Amino acid sequence: MLLRAYLDAGYTQNETRVYYVGGYLSRWDRWVQFNKKWRAFLSKNDLPYFRTADYESRKGLYKGWSIKERLAVIERVTFLIKETVDLGMAAAITLPDYEALTDADRRLIGDAYGICASACIAKVARALRQSGVEEPVEYIFELGDTGQARVASALAKLFADERRRKRFLFRSVSFEGKRDWPGLQIADFMAYETGKHVPRKIGLESRPMRKCLESVLSKVPCYGVLFDANELSKMIAKRKALKSMTDTSR
């Protein structure tokens, strides 16, 4: 079986300031069926594509929609996600904690996009192995996110080593446009909901989990990590220890 994961990135500009990457994985044949159903869903609602932030803010194509129309659309979105995907993945960084690091430490661990993308790949590999799956994964990220060129180069360099490819069940990575790849439009949903959930996770939001996310999580297992000050410190310590070992062995 061919496994494929779609991922999207984003960041919040409110007081929380979070950078995040999220997405979904499934088998290639299930994605094929999803594409047909998703395009039928878009056509029925006169949508060229679906973008969660625009839907939530009632902008553009979603301006003036009734509550009934809005509920019908989000229910269809969550239904198709639950029907299609095998697992979700998410990684987020609290940007104030990242920006508080020294320049040297930020260079050591990389930028927010790279940290989150790599964490998602690692989470997927661990989840698949726990389920007894050894099939490598084809990753598709949305095209155009800041820092993408550096991350693409870093991933190519990292996974040039066949042992790492096997360790992380990595087949390939590409960057595509959201309008042409329906899987990226539900990755957008997962990424957006990740950004909304982090304030709840760190105690800055008292309201319960959003119902649309709760609905998806009732069916789809999701593996995630939040890089706050504590987790960033752990990462830096590990990188420094590894660098020290490498320098000593030379």
C-alpha cells in the first residue's frame, strides 16, 4: 500500500502567537475516493476550494451564509475527514518562547517551520510502527509557506541517508498548491484547529475544545507535540549533546 500524508502550516497573530503544522495520513486508494467526494462537495456548495480560516471568519465566498448552510458544510467536511483518514499529526511552537532563545540556539534547532515539519514526520513514523506498519510515507506540504526552501533542502540532505529513510518511514516530499490537491484542504482544517487548540492546551483559553475538532478526534487518532519553553530546552540539550559526541569522535 502507498501511504500519503498532506500537511499545511500557519501561525496565529493574537496574543498567543503560535506557529503550527498539521495534517492527515491515509492510503493512496482512500485519497482517490476522497478526491471525488470532495470535488462533488465543493461543486454542490459553489466553492472553488475550502479554506478553514475564511469559512470561520465568514469572509469572501462564505459571507452572508446562513447558520444552516454553515453547519451543513462543516458537518460534511468533518464527515469526509473521518471517513477517509487513518491518523492526524500536528506540531506547534509558542513563538514567544522560541524568540526568547539565543541566536546560537535558534541556529542549532532550526526555524519554526522545520521543527514542526520534522516533528510531524517523526510522530507519523512512531505511530505507524506502533501499529505494525513499515510502509514508507509520501509527504505533500502546501506550496508557498515561509522557510519552505530551507526545509526542503534540509529534508533532502537528512533523508539522503537510507538508514534515516527507513527509520522515519520516509518515501518522498513535495510541495503543491492547495487548490489542486484536495488533501491539502483538509490538512488546512487540521492546521487551523491546531492553532485554535494551543491556547486551551496552555491554559489561556477556558472554553472547551471546538466541536468540529472534537468530532474528528472521536474517530481519528491524532499525534501531536507542543514546543513550549520546556520542550525547546530539551531539544537544544539533545542537539548540543549530539554535536558534542560528533565533535569528539572526529
